[in-house]
Amino acid sequence: MSNTTPTQEPAPFETSLSGLEWQPDTEAGAGAPPDGPPPTSDALPKAPGPAEPPATTPEGQPPAPHDAPEAEGGEPMGLMDHLSELRSRLVRCCIAVGIGFGICWAVVDPIFDVLIHPLLAVLPAGTHAQYTTLPEAFFTRMYIAFVAGVFLASPAIFYQIWAFVAPGLYDEEKRHILPIAFLSAVFFIAGGAFCYFIVFPFAFSFFVSYSTPDIVITPKVSDYLSFVLKLLIAFGLIFEMPIFTLFLARMGILTAAMMRRGRRYAIVGIFILAAILTPPDVVSQLLMACPMLLLYEGSIWVAAAFGRKRKAPTEEAPEKAEEGTAQENPEHDAGTTPGASPEEKP
């Protein structure tokens, strides 16, 4: 019977932690002291603790993520943000038109007299305009007040339009929204004034010249004013051509060279548009087409003067040469000189 005692096997728990005990350097010789102090308990890996709950606001709701889009903070706007912005702009335009309508309704009779004057000035002696239904006079004045209110509210309307497209502009271009909105209103009113003082006398004289002593013209007031107000709005819109050209040129969408190349197609399109917006006669078509042709030529000048400038080839060549040099010598970009030893590099 031997006196040897059986070896005691370590417990499973001790075996699992044996790999975490400190061991001396294996490369050191036998009997050599260890190279460093034993690791402390802080160096041992710690078991992950329970996940902390997300922080909440005083109202008890979790905070919004940092990457959520904010329409007013310069972040990209989503589809619903754009729709909400469009709705608010349209509501403001309607409010401006409503205020303009209320102001113009208070002075609708003088406006009516001004609009009817070009017709009465060319009517033959003994003839007059007429109403054919009972409510025609009332609704005609409401229509006049509404269109006059649109012209009166045009600065606010154009400001809302340009403010809606402002998020797509550069910061430098956003500063010009107010001047552009003011110029848009000025051109819109100028188009209506051009129609009233130049187009109406020639057009009405031409139409009335076909009446005879036996066939007297007696125009209906509502038809006349509907025709007049549509022409005023149409001329006001076509006079916006330089403003929209300025906007598209600054965005880089339209250039003077593109407008010069498409001049022949633009002339055909101008005459087609004039034929659609005016009565079916040559005089009215020419009276609208000629100003549009002049505005188109002026828009070419605007695009050439205020359009986005492209870099000349002589300016692009040095930049490309510098880029090629940087690609060939990547060490130069890292802040080291070619041929330097690794110890000299930062």
C-alpha cells in the first residue's frame, strides 16, 4: 500500500479563471524576475452591466434623434415638409388677395370707369355698352375687384413664391429674394400698364372700325371686361420673362448660349402663345408677340450678364496640373518631403 495521496482536481470555477491570472514574461530566463507589476483588478475584463434606459425629457418622452430633419434649422426637408410649406405659402397668398379684394371693392366704381374708358372712347356716336342680365352689373364689379386685388397683392404673392423656392438657393442668393420679389411685382404691373395704354387703343379701334351705320356695335359689358382683364393678366405674366430668366440663369439651368441657339424655336412658340392668349385676329396677336420678342432678346442679355460664370480653360488648366502633382506625390500631401526617412516623417 503506497503513501501517495491522490491529486485534487481544481474546481471548474477555478479552471475558468485560470486564464486571467498574471503570468511572467515567457521570454525571460528561468528564475528571472518579472518585467512588470502584476495587473490590477481594473485591468481585468468586466462583465457588461444591464443596459441603461434612454434619457427622457421632463415631459416623460424620449428625446428626438439628432439626425431628424429640421426644416428651419438648415436640415434637408422631406416631402411632407415641402407640402406643409407650400400650403402655408398658398394660404398667405389667399389672405393677401382677400385683403386686396376688400380694398379694391371700396373703390370699385372708379376702377370700373377706368377699365370701360378705352371702349367708350372708340365707340361711334349714339352707341353704348349694355347689360343683358340683372345680376351682371354686380358680378362684373366683383370680378373687377378681384383682379385689381391680385395686382395690388402682387408684391406679397411674388414674395411667397420666391420664399418657397429659397431653400434650394445658396445663402448669397437668398439675400436677393426681396429685391427680386419687388421687381417681379413691378414687371407684372408694367405689363398690365403696357396692355392698357398701348394695346387697348389699337385693338379696340381696329375692332370698332368694322361697324357700319346700319350695323351698330353694342358690346356686352361682362364680355368686354372679361376680355380686358384676361389680357391684363396675360401681359403681366409675359413681362415676367426677364425675372424668370434671371432665376434660371443663376441656378445654372439656362444660359445665354442656349437661348441664342433656340431663338428660332422661341419665335414660333411666342406666336403660338400669342394666338392662344389673344382673340382670333392678327392685330391682337402681333400686339402681344412683338413685346414678347423684345422681352426674349432682353432675357438673353440678362442671362449673359447675371448667369453663373463658368471657369475659363486657362484657369482650369493650372488647377488640374496641381491635382495631378498631388496625386503623383502623395507624400507631399501628408506633410513630408520626398526621400525623407521614416524617422523624419511626423
